[in-house]
Amino acid sequence: MRIATYNVNGIKARLPRLLEWLDEQKPDIICLQETKARAEDVNVTPLHQLGFSDYWFSAEKKGYSGVAVFTKIKPDRVELGNGHGPSDQEGRVIQLDFGEIRLINAYFPSGTAVEQSQAFKYE
């Protein structure tokens, strides 16, 4: 099982580069952070054609934060969020189980902009 991760900082803008990268690297699973989109707002047909299924957890605020997992391996279970209200509102964690393996795709705030961001990150 080959797993990769990529902070796309907006999937719509990075999709062409992501497709090139996937063709080069050939992971079974790709974890994306900072998607800044909802699944219905992105044409992921090219990823489906490569054999990927997709799972998204987007922020309540449109165009903000969000994580997604594209996988060629069917997960046994998908869990959106981590039960922490502020984190879940921002779509920061998605968890997938593959047999005895739990994959956690998390997008943490940098915590460098303001003290409140650092406190949120530690929480």
C-alpha cells in the first residue's frame, strides 16, 4: 500500500499538477489537505478514470480548509471529523480504516499567524 500526502492549497487550481504527479508517483492512496472546495464543485472524473474513489470532509465555510482522500483500495470504514467541534466545522480530519490500518488525514493550522491559531492547533 503506497500512501502519499499533498497540501494542495486549493484543489481546483492544483488539479492538473496533481494528475501529472499521480501519473509519475502512482500511489494507491492520496491524502489532500486544504482542498478549499466541496466534492460537488470539483470535476474529479479524471481521478475516477485512474481508479480512485474519493472521500471528502469540507469546511462549513465555503472555500476554506477541507480534506479529501482518493483511494484505489476500498476502505472498510470512513469517519468524518474527530469529534472536536471547531476542527470538524473547518473540515480538518477524515479517517479511513483499511483492515487493521487506520489512516488519519489531518490538516492543522500553522499557528504562526496569531496566538489564537497556535492555541487552536494545540487543542
